[in-house]
Amino acid sequence: MAKQKARMLASDGLFVGISAGANVLASQEWLLRNGKDNAITILCDRGERYFSCLWVNVLIQILRKRLCSILAYLELQETSTV
């Protein structure tokens, strides 16, 4: 579950590792159990040490989305100038 949470954080722009994902997961569970709205946690590691096993697929997905956006933009530009 911590690995999935780290991947989800990547979609929010936080390049963290599994330990930080576990901290966020534990904070969210604490909030639910205690009926609170806010919590503070420490993102205690960076994602680069997990790059080969955790981030390659995320990076590929991000690049695909960006490439599709660029291609769609170029297509619009091409059709509007014709």
C-alpha cells in the first residue's frame, strides 16, 4: 500500500519513496480515526533510489500524456493554418 501511495503522490508532483508514502498513508488513517481535518507528516526520503522499480512506469505515463497533448496541439495548429 505504501508503494501505491508513493505513486499517487507522484501524480501530485511529489517525488518521494516508499517510506514517505507510508507516512502519508498513516497520517490519512490517523485523520480518519480521530475525526481531524489536518495533520503534519515528514516526507523522509526521496524517490530517486526507487527509480528503477517504482518510477519508470510513472515517468512513462507522464511522458505519454505530455506527448499526446503536444501532438493534439500541433494538429490544431496545422488545421487552423490551412
